[in-house]
Amino acid sequence: MKINLKKSVGMLLFLLLIINLYLYTKTMVLSDEMVQLESNMKKIRVENTELQKKLSSFNSLHNLSLVAENLGFTQKTTPTYFENLQYAKASFHE
């Protein structure tokens, strides 16, 4: 009985050792992946900040006025009013 108990305890400890080694290697792989993902996330945040700055500079009033000038828009100081508005009349034929 003592031999079987010692063998079973030894086998159990060996099995637990194998499981522990497997879990340790899996944990190390996952840890490396997490470090890579965090590094990528930092790069993306920096790129996002740069893109936000570019977007705000493109949407600035000064830049938009230059684009409007290049497209031929002019700044009119007095508005044009339409005094005699005429409407189109639709005729329906049956």
C-alpha cells in the first residue's frame, strides 16, 4: 500500500510540475504580447494627437479663407436682395 501511495503522490507532483511549466510559458507569451500591444497603443496615441493637430490647422479660419480665395470666392460687403420674386407655375394635363 505504501508503494502505491508514494507512486501516486510522485505522479501527481510530476503532473502538477508539467502543468505549472505549461502555464508559466503561456504566461510569458501573453506578457510579451501585452507589452507589444501597449507599445503599439502608445504609437497610435501619438499619431492620433498629430492628426488632430493637422485637422485643427486645416480647419482654421485663416486656412479656410485662403482656400476660398484660391477657389474664386469673393467677400461681398453688401448683400443682394431679390425684390420681384417670381414663382414657376406647374400645369397639370389630364
